[in-house]
Amino acid sequence: MRIHAVLGVTLVALALAGCSGDAPAPVETPTLTTPQASLAGEWVVTRTVTESDDPTTAERAVGSQSVRYVLIEQSTCDSVVCPGTVSSGATLEARETTELTQVDGGLGYTFTGALNCLREDASTVLALDAFTFTQTAALAVVDVDDSGAASSLDGTITYTDSLTADAQRAGCKRDPATVNVVYSVTAVRAETVAPTED
């Protein structure tokens, strides 16, 4: 069956758990004192598939490219690393938002959610939330402009989704039931992208 997916995204919540007893004390994360390049603004992200075990979708074949339009917003704070959000989508009008994780010299973000399974003719939904997915980005600052703002990034995005047991019982099929895709990623400021000529 040919699967069509409708994206539904939820925010990620990270939880940390401590240990007690004879376990060694956790290593403390050092406080960053070096000024970090500003990440805030609009970005054009180009993704190239480098690894994939999904034979059912041409867009996930090794070598395939896709573009995402990403808005990074950062709060003003007294720390070197401040909280923020990442909004990403295939168009400027349809973007989902998650938390920004800024690290020394770069950033990360994670989207999780579910995809619907549609009938082969794409006329109706066969199973709601049939595929649960996680997509995680890890990007490093490559270049910084004279103002101290990051001007280019690179890194990876890892994506995995799995067909739920309930969806399989509803008649939704895919082989394999779980797929993993790795993208090589480059990103540039949106204003640095030259417009295409007609």
C-alpha cells in the first residue's frame, strides 16, 4: 500500500533523573563564559539524505535533497546561553515550533509527533496517528559575521518513525515497520540566499 503522511507535531519534553547510592556523582556541565554567536533569525536549511532504510518513499532515498525554512528566536537573558524556540517547515506558512537547545558553538532541537496513514487513493484516513516519529537536529556554527551573528551552520538530522500496532490492526502496512533516516544539513541566513530569476 502506498502511504501518504499528514504531519502532526508535538513539543518535546526532556526530563533528567538523578542517581543515589554508590553511583558516582554526575559530572557537572561547565558554565560557558565565551560569548556565543547569535542564532536568531530566518534560516534556509538544506537536507541531504546520507543514510536510509526506507524503500517506500522517494524523498528518503540516499542523495535526495529537501529544504526547510527555519526561524530561530532567542530570549534576552543574563547568561551566555539563553532559551529560545525553533520553528521549521517546508513553507513559511506551515511551520511547527519546538524548544531550542543551545550548546557551546551550536544548537540542537527535537520534534516528535505522529503521522496519519491514508488509504491508497488518499481519499480518507485509514488510521490516525499511525506512525510515531522523532526528528533530532544537531548543528554547529561554521561562520560568524562581523556583528557576532552566526552566518552558516552545518550538522546532521536523524529521523525515525514506527508503525504502531493499532495502525497495523486497522490495515495500515509498511515494510519495514520502523525506518531510520540520516540527513547531512547545511544552513544559511535567509537574506544571504539569492532569489531565483524567472
